Amino acid sequence: MDIRADVLLIALGAALVTVVPRVVPLVFLSRIELPRVLKVWLGYVPVAVLGALLAAELFLSGGKPVPLAANAALLAIVPAIAVAARFGSIIGAVLAGVAAMALLRALGA
Amino acid sequence: MTPLAAPAPAGFAAGARAGLPVVLGYLSIGFAAGVVQRASGLSLAEVMLMSLLLYAGSAQFVVASMLAAASPPLAVIATVFFVNLRHLLLSAALAPWFARVPAWKNALIGAQLTDETFVVALNGLQKGVQARPAWMAGLNLSAYAAWATANLAGALAGGLVGHTRALGFDFALPAMFAALLVLQFVAQANRWRALAVTLVASALSVAVAVMIPGNWNIIIATVAGATLGAALELWTSAPTSS
């Protein structure tokens, strides 16, 4: 049961910065409205962060760009997106993506 | 709200029953999350540490992804902060219902707030369930237990498979991000703005990673993308809406 020091640090730090926004409004701001600008801004955070994460996963490897011609991930992501769009299933999309990647690697991509 | 003649049951057991859809959802997504975290190099103990302390699906994927890219802890924590900042909204939306509840109980209720439990809680409250801490505890603890159990099962299964690249398991993480992004798109009122935000955040994420050392690309791209989206929305709707 090994826990690396930096992973422990991240777990504690991430837990702290997560619990504060969860707790503070319920405890202190019972009757105060958040400013509209902040609400609108927060509404775009999920799309922005997921776009940033997905692009980093697809186009980078070890911080370096992957040559487009050798990028199997760009092909394997297509069935995952299709399954998510058609069926709204996260599990289904993951299985489709993993199966597509396994197939591409078996074919030598 | 009209006062109901016979108020819906609002005890711990009723809260746990209300949480059943969340439990079912978490059992499947949590299993996938466990597999994904193992595949990105976290040990079984580390997966459970994240599951029990952090207890936030998308943030756990972010941690897994950034750790695999050897990001510095401060960059990971800062990114998680922005990813989870949306809980401010959920917590603020629940606050008026629990205005008469003691602060320490509200703190416990808030500490386990998630997107899914929020939806179930608000739905129940709007349908006349009394805002009682015991009901929230039943909902929160059943969801928390399901998440931890599913993470554990997924981490165990992922450990059996190991790091076999040939099986494509390392691709579970990008596939999950893509699926979550698609679901976010479906929920957005204006798809064009969402598309603009996604494209700008994606391009910045890659460009910053290549040009600036230190793995700050996710956080810079997220803040820039959300600011663009908010600016577009406020700019186009400024004169009329309040």
C-alpha cells in the first residue's frame, strides 16, 4: 500500500480547495446571491477545462506535440464521441474508445 | 411552495432512498474512474486516498491526467480548485433551504456536495421534502459509499489488467473527457459559444504546454476559455437582460 509524498500532498491540497467552495456558501452565505458575472463565468468552466484536458491528452505526449500522421488517438476518439453523443453513456463511450485504441494498436497504428 | 398536508418523509432512510439513482450512476462511473486512475499510474492506496478525501469525479480524472504528465503539485491543486469552483453555485443554491440549520451541520452537508447529489436534493426539496440534515446525510452518505466502493472495485480490476498498453486502457481517460465534454455540450444553452470556448481552451492548452514550461497549460486554458465564454455571453446579452 504505497502512497507517494507528492500524491499525498495533492490529495490533501485538492481536498482542501474542493471542500471550501462546497461548504462556505451553505454556512455563511445563506441569504447572499453570487454576482451574475461569477455565475456566468463558472458556467463555462466545465467546457473549458474538459476542452483543455482532452486536447492535452490527444495532441501531446510527455509535453511534446504528437505528429498528426502518427496520432492514433485522433481516430480512436471518434467512436467515443459518437457513443456519448448518441447514447449519452460515459461508460459506453469509454469502452468504445478503449476498444478502438486496442484495435488500432493491434493493426500496428 | 404550498405546505403539504402530509409532508414527505425526511429521515436518513428516506434520504438514502432518494439517492438510489445517484448510487447506481456512481457505481458505474466510479468503477471506470478506478480503472482510469490505476491506468494512469496511481497505486490502489492512492486511488482510495483520492476517492475518500477528494470525492469529486472530474477532479480525480484531472489529478490522474496531470500526475501522469508529471505536473508539479501546486499546478494540480490550482487546477482542481478551478474545476471544483462550480460547487460555490450549488452550495449557494441550497443555502436558503438550510438557513435554520446549525452551521456545523451545514458544513457537513456541504462537504459531500456533488453535482448529482445537488440535483437530487434540490428536486426533493422543491417537491416538498423537509430540509432536514438527516435526509441530506442519508443522500450524501449513500452516494459517498457507492463512489468509494466503485473506485475500489475499479482500482482492483485495473490493477489486475495492469499497464497493458495493447488493451488500450490508457485511452480510457481521454475517452472519458470526450464523453463528459459531449454531455456538457448537450447541457449548454448556446452551443456556438460552448464550441468557441472549447476550441480556444484546446488550442491554448496545447500551445501553452509547448511554449511555457511547468504544466500550467490546463489552468491557463481553463481560465482563458471561461473568461471568453462569459465575455461573449455578457456582451451579447448586456443591453436587455438583467
